[in-house]
Amino acid sequence: MKKFIKYIFTVLIYLSFYTHIFAQETIKIGLLVPLSGENKKIGESIINTTRMALNSIDNKKIVIYPRDSKSDPDIALKISRDLNEKYGIKIIIGPVFSETALYLNQLPNITFLSFTNKLENNHKNVISTGVNALSQMIAIKRFLSLNDYNKTLYLIPNSKFKNEIQNAISSANIKIKKKFIYDTDPTLLTAQIEKITKYPQRKLNLIDEIKRVENSNDPNKEKKLENLNMKDTIGGIDFDSVVMADFDEGLKSLATSLLYTDVSSKRVAYVTLNQWFDKSLIDEKALQPIYFPSVNKENYEKFISDYEREFEEIPNHISFLSYDLTGLIYYLLLKNNFEIDTDIFYQKNRFKGKIGIFEINQNKITHELSFYSVENKEFKKIF
């Protein structure tokens, strides 16, 4: 009987020890997203996507602690500190917006994987994970090189993202031939594009040529005049491609101004930034072809389909990133024997996610993006 009791006691100690070890191995990750206010739907979409990612990983070690940031920097600081002090959490996915991260430098022992794509003025412990301007410019540089475009005009809106785009161009080691910062006011835009494309001079060239032919004795005068009257301008333009660093209606207004000045996508390559496969571009036949870097389209569409089937609604595109961030954390921790060490984001690594390739180095993340065109009313993959 004594031997039996001793055996039971030994087993209990053994189980107690390994239960403690298992508890130690639980990986606790914070999730800092807006769950109230005008950005509530974004936060809910991110939580749902994170749940999908956890189901895919199927490892009970990872436990997610979602919290409502309310898109407020003071609240974000308070609940992040609480997650760290109560649960020992050292990695937090979020916040969504860069403004919400304003005071998070006060928590240097926590690494935040922010959804923002802004690389400028980030705190050392806040890593921007969005599809940033640098990742896009690297992809654009590759596209221009593959197609021998070497006289590219860069059109950059005079907005709060102006410096972000210019710094990305510099960091991607792109040699700029021509750059123009334009005013986004539609009443001023066309006049600015007329000037940079030398539209008045090219228009005058056409008028002068029509007069010259009219006053000539050329036997083919009528045919030549017929051809001239079908033109809008005469004269070359000094760029073979144009990068339009704009989105949505701003992009369409800019491209329309180029069309007005007789600089169509048939004459120069229209290139823009990641448009998240905006289907409204398919209907803009006059702008096609237009080229842009983006995430893996096949994976993105599958994600939307899977999400819609499970939650009966369309996800926000930001939430697509949360799927990969969950997988990225798991991958880096797996390589680090599940030891939570903030240095895992400092070491050089590559991770293949749904978006594409993540490149991690010195607390910075860039994406190896694919490249697409919109032409003949469909999206086509270039590389």
C-alpha cells in the first residue's frame, strides 16, 4: 500500500511539473484593434481573420487576447500596459492606425506589429507591416527595368504622404529623371499637367502644321489635312512612362488630365500604386492598360471567398494582413523554440505568407509584391 501511495505521489508531482511547463509554453499574443466607434467593422474583420489563421495553424499554444483600442492613443497605451503587466504579453498585433501608436514608445518591452503602411516616424518598438511605399517602389523599379523604361515621370500628390513616397523612391535606389509634385485640387490639376506635358506647345505645333499644309502645293494635301485634323497635338514628350502615386478618384482625375493633354496609356506606360484590385478600374477602358504592384491576387480572392463563406460578409482588405501576421509570429517563434524574444524581428528572415514574401530585418518589414495590369477589362499578372 505504501508503495502504491508513493507511486501516486510521484505521478502527481510529474503531472504537476509538466502542466507547469505546458502553461509556460502558452504563447500569449495581444490584438489591439478598434471594436467600437466608426472603425468597429475593421476591428471585427481583423479578429475574425485572426481566428481563421489560428484554425489553420491548429496549435493550442497560441492564445490571442483581443482588446478595443477605440482608435485612441491614450486607451491603446493603457490596455497595452495592462496586457503586459497582467498576462506578460510582449507581442501585440496592432494598432491599425499610426496615430493610435502615438504613446506606445513608453512600453519598450512590447513589440507592436502595426497594420499601418507608414514607415516614417515610427517608434523603435512599433513595426509597420502594411504594404508600404518602399515595397511598392521596389516592385515598380523591377517592372520599369524589365520593360526598358528609363525616362519615367513621377507624379506625386502634395499630400501628407508626399515625403513617404519620395523617401521610398530614394530607398529603392531609383534614379529619377523627372518628378512633379502636383496640387490635388481638381480645378488646378489639369493646368499643372498641361504645363509638365508641354501641352500648349504641342497644340500650337499642330495648328502651325495645319496652316503650313493648307498653304502648301502638296498633291496629298487633303489626305494630310484629314490625318492632322484627327490629332490633338504634334510633338514628342520627354518621358516613356509615368508613375502616378495616387488612389481612387485622385488617380482617375490625374489619368484623365493626362488623357486630355494627349498623353494616353498607348503612348506611355501608366503605372500606379497598389489599388487592391479596385474593380472600378476595369470599367475605365480609356485608362487601360494601367500597371500596379499588389498582393498575390489568387490568395487574396481565396481569402475573401473563405471569409465570406464563414462570416457571410466581405472582409476589410486590412484584415488580410492579420492572417499573415498570425502566421509570421508563429513561424518566428517556432524558429526560436517558442521563446518570446523581441529580437526575433531584428534578425534577417523571410516568410512566405498569403500576401507574398515578407522580408524581416532590423525591426522592419517589407513585402515582395506581385505586379499586375488592368487591360481588356480584366486583371492580368505580369510577375
